[in-house]
Amino acid sequence: MLIHWFAHSAFLLTARNGLSILTDPFDAAIGYTLENVVADVVTISHDHHDHNHLASAAGAPQVLRTEGEWKINGAGIYSIPSFHDEKGGAERGANLIFLFEMDDVRVCHLGDQGCMPSEEAFQKLGNVDVLLAPVGGIYTIGPREVCDIANRTNTAVLIPMHFQTPRLRLGKPILGVEPLLSVVRSCNIHRLNQSECCITKETLGHDRLLVLDPSL
């Protein structure tokens, strides 16, 4: 599977058979421009402008933005309800966690997870091979909560997202990636200086953290 990070929470996951999934596309207000991304499926974790900009995708992909389960071209896709804050959605609303099963790899995209997932959510997630997790705090969980989630799900590879980058503009500045790196010193940390990585079941490894650079 090829994992390409555009910026913020937008990834393009591409399976060996060509199936492509775009997660949480954003509009230009955040300081990056995402346009004409070719994808078969687009997932939306919640309806905020930096996560639901469908105009970023080319053509007419299938859009998944509700709780459910889908089988699409050999991939299993599952969405699990959660919250964007620690007050049951009272401040920033609901959020969907997406779990993708592609090429025998289980990838979890937490969206804008604002609290620890419920026990029911953890049961549905089970073991996770690759965790795409927000680490910037303020609007989402931060480094320590992400580490707790990674430990609970036996995550093999953690890829941080939704952290402060030079061009990112949100309402308030959020944490960069460095606070996370100071918390996970026992992990194998790889700063790739590129926007994508190829992950297979055979190359997962254990307790790895991959820091990607935005491609936009």
C-alpha cells in the first residue's frame, strides 16, 4: 500500500489493485491548496471546512461520511462514531474514525479525534497496523493521548498528522511534531523528508514512527 500525505489530515491511500482513498480533503483557507486529486473513494470524518472539501477530488468518487461498513474493490472500510472534543461533541461536534483494510494492512485514520475513544470503539478497532493520528492538541488530542491509543491498539506504525507546519493556518496555532517525538523516544523514529511511504504486511516492523513532509 502507498500512503501519500498531502497536508493536515488529507492522505491518499492506494492499494496494489489501484483502489485509491482520499481522506479529509481541505479547502485553501488552511494555507495549502488541494486540487483535482484522483480517488475512487473520499472519506469525511466531520463537516468542517478543513476536512470536508469535496471539490478537492476530481470526478465523482464515492463519498463516505456516515457510520457504516463498506466493501469496495477488495477493501473493507469501517467508520466508528466518536467526538471532536472532550464534552461529547458539545463544543466541536461529532467525529468519525475510519478503519481501512487494504492489502492485508489495517490502517486507522482518527480524523479530528478530540478525546480518548470509547471502549466500544476500541473493541471495533482491534489491532491496528498503521495509525494516522492528530497530534497537535488544541482542537484534537495531543501526543500523550495518541501514545495511549497506539498502545491500546498495538499499533505497529504511527504516522502523525494535524500538527503545525510552516504554512498551516488554523484559528489557533497547534503543536508541531516535536512534542510527540519527545514522548516516543523508545520508538524507532524515521523522518523521511518526503510525502509518501510504501507499507506492506511484511515491512510493518514494530513501534515505528514515520514523520512525513507535506507534499503541497
